Amino acid sequence: MIGAGKSECLIVTGMPGAGKSTVTRLAAELLPRAARLDGDVVNRLVVSGRVWALGEPADEAARQVDLCNRNLSALAANFADAGFTPLIDWIIPDRRQLDTFLDLLAPRPVLFVVLAPGIEACRYRNTVRDPDEQFFFEGYDDLDAAMKHELGDVGWWFDTSGLTAKESAARIVEEADRRAITSAEK
């Protein structure tokens, strides 16, 4: 079970609509001491000059994604060192970005969960969100292929398509320390 005093950091990723925000919030509530770190919230700390991750200019978008990754890692390290289990909610599309987290969070254990309910489930879940929370994304096929190619052998690819968010969160809390181990820890 995560949160049992091992100071591990949990990263939950997946495509838009996979359930990252809901599941990380519910999982954090199940733990005795936890902090939920939302990459979208950290990214929006940039008020002036913010460029969306897929926006233009591309070099500035990449620089701001790297900045967000470093900020998320610093926050997670601080919470872990203070005895809280940090749960990072952020789209990590490739191995380079995951390696950044692993490097910056070392020597703390990092658990990596990819919520993988499938493209159609992600699209459907987006339609039933509160309208202010909806995110219309046209790149599901490309992102799915890239994540599987880059990250398919890392952590726990968790098909949540047949589970409620509460069931998914409970399973993550109970099983992530066994199933979501990064290759750096194997």
C-alpha cells in the first residue's frame, strides 16, 4: 500500500479524459498524508507569456513544459521529504519527460501509473465533465501511439474502463507499490 511511510512519489498520467484529476484526488483522500499536485494548475502559475504545451512558438512551449516538470518535481520532493505522499497529475507523453522526473525526484522511489481506459472512454468522459472542465483534444491517436511506444514498458498501465473513479483510486492506493514500479527501481 502506498503512503505507508516510504516517501514514495506517485505520478499518474494518461490521455485527456483518462481520469487523472478525479482519481488522484480520490486516492489522496484515502491516504493518511497526501498532496495532490496538478500539472495544469502549476502550468497556469505563468500568468503573462504562457504558451500551451502544444502551442507556438514550439521552443517556448517546450521550455514551459520543462519548467512545469521541474516545479512539479520540486513540490513533490518537498512534500515527500515532509512525510506526505505526493500524487502528480500530469500528461507525461514520453520517456525524456519521465526521466526528468526520475532524475529530479531521486533518491525517492517513484511509482508511475498510466491510466489507460482507451481512446473512446477518454472522449466519452470528457463529454460528461462539467463544461468548464472539458478539454477538446484531436490528437488522441497520436498521443496514444507515442505513449505506448515511449512508455509501454514502464510502470503500471491500468485499464480503468470498467471501473468507477473510486474503484480506480482504491486499487491504485492498494496496488501501486507493487505494480507501478519504474524501471529505475526494478
